[in-house]
Amino acid sequence: MSERCAGKGLLGASFFFSYRAPETRGKKYLVPTLAYQLAQNVGGLGPSILSAIERDPCIFDKNMQSQMDVLILQPLKEAADEGVLDPSPKVVIIDGLDECSPVDISGSCSTARDRLAREEEQRKVLEVIATAAKHPSFPFRILLGSRPERVIRTFFAELPTQVFWSITLDESYKPDADIELLLRCRLSTISQTFGIECDGSWLSEDVIRTLVRNASGQFIYIATVLRFIEEAQGCTHQDRLQLILGRRRKTGCKDTPQAFDQLDHLYARVLESSPDPALSVVWLRAIHFLSSTKKVPASFVDRFLESQSGDVERLLGNLHSILSVPQDKDKFHYRFYHLSFPEFLGHPERAKEFYVDDQAWVNHFILRYLTFYQRELL
């Protein structure tokens, strides 16, 4: 998206949060990065930003709201008042807000304190962004990308609807056509590069349909599959494709869980955002059984899962990026956005510490309800 906006001259600035590095994990470099890019991309704004830094050289050590005021909002007003600001429309892109966390938390948020600190970091970013968006001197549209974690959903729920628009990237945007196009292009390129004949086992309509269906509208699935195929070592590209499709053959290519490492890492990080990942996984296994096979309404599932009121939001509130929660829970059932997620949960080598077999989650609820029954008898 940022490349397309830049190509059309619409990109004002962009920032992408990522837990992998301190400079992109926390909020410290957000405003300075945006200010630098705006100075480069927006005509007439650069001199005002440089003047602001000269007047306040210590601005980079101040809090984020002060940085926004001094480095971006005041220079925008000055440039507009002087009539030198480029009036062309621009967009500011901020992606991966769910990855934002304090720099001293480099891995999973394993404790309640870590999770609260991470949510506070994200809330501060949202407050500064919202302040900028409502400022009369701020002429840009802000495109914010994130998983719909609880703190982010709650923040936007409290804003007036005329301030923002929420777009859910689900099947309503019909991504299958784009996914199919990407698949055909990349598989065709691989076949041309390595002289692979496009027969029924390589680029057939059945293969394309299967991969598109398994992607569930998610490009990360297809990107993971294509990377696994392209990086074939010790076996052929055709063998790796067959492994992805589940059509194992007697070859020297080992069936390893590494095919979905990137995807599995993403799923693990989503699960880690729950205050009790182990119990959340037990619930998700039950939800998959009750909703996918039995089509049980979400309201009944909630009553079945909860031991006390509020448990559903507490345990599943940060998992809305993988679990579709219906607005009318009495009529509709839960469903998973990604078909590959239940497969991940059911694969011990992929799920690792998150693996819970069928008997274990069933026993959990049997024991809970037997204990409840005994307590009622007493």
C-alpha cells in the first residue's frame, strides 16, 4: 500500500511497528520518523520542521505528544499560514500497531504486567494519532493497520463515528481473485525458471482452487506456501507443493512443520496476547468443535465455556483477528477466519506448547462440570 501511494505521489509518511527491533518495537521513533518523511515528501513543510528543531533541540527527548505538536502540527500551521504548503492530498500510513510494545519487552507478553504495559503503549500512540487527526492544521488521512486487539477496539469505540472509518479485511472484500492471480504468476515463474512442466500435479485448476480455499482470504498463507516451495532443498519443487496439499509421496523430501514457520509464529503471538493462553487454547478447541461441526449459536457456546460472567471477553477479547465474533450471538455461530488455524492447533509439532489434544480439552470440561455438579449437591 505504501509503495502504491508513493508511486502516485500520495504518501506523506509511513511507519511500521515490529517487535523484531527496538527502533520499530516502541513508540519512541514514531513521530520523528513521520516528521522526517513529511519534510521530504510534502512541499513547503521541510523548512518549518527544521526551524522547530533549531528552536527546541531537546524535542527528541520529550514525550510523544510534545513531539507531535512541535515537529508536525506547528510546522504544518506555519507552512499553511505562509501559503507554501503543498495542498495535494497525502496519506500517513501506520501499520502493525498491535506489534507496538515497550522496548524492554522483546518477546511474548508473558505476565499481566507486560500485557498492561503493551496496551498502555498502544493507547498512547492512538491518543497522539487521534489528536493529530482532529487538529485543524493536519491535512492528511491516516491509514492505521492492526489486528483488532481489545485496547484498539475499545479506543475506537469511544470515538465519534465521523472521525474514523473501520474496514475489516475479510471475505467481503473478495481477495480470492487477487490471491489466485498471485498464485498463478508465482507458480508459473517457478515452472519457467526450473523447466517444470505445468501438468496436473503442478499448475492444475484443482491445485489452484485448493490453495485459494486454504488461504481463507489471507495473503500471509499464500506467501508462506510460495516461500516454502521456492526454497526447496533436498527435494523437488513439485514434492514441496504436494506436501502443502497433503498429498504425500515416497520421496526424499521430509514432511516437516517448517513449511508454515512464519504463519505458526504469527498464530503463537496472537495466542500469547491472551491473559491465559493455555486455557484460551482449550476454549478454541471447543469452539471449533461446537461451531464448525455443530453450528451451535455463539450465545450457547459462551454459556458453555464461561465459569463466571466476563470470562469470554477476558480470554478471547484479544483473539478477534483469528476468531470471527458475530454481532447477533443468538442466531449465528463463531467461526475462524483462517482454515489453517484449527490445523495449527491440532498439529503437535506446529502448535508446540499450545498443543492440546481432543481428549484433553474434553476432559477439561467434563471435570469442570462434574465438580460443579458435586458442589451443587452439597
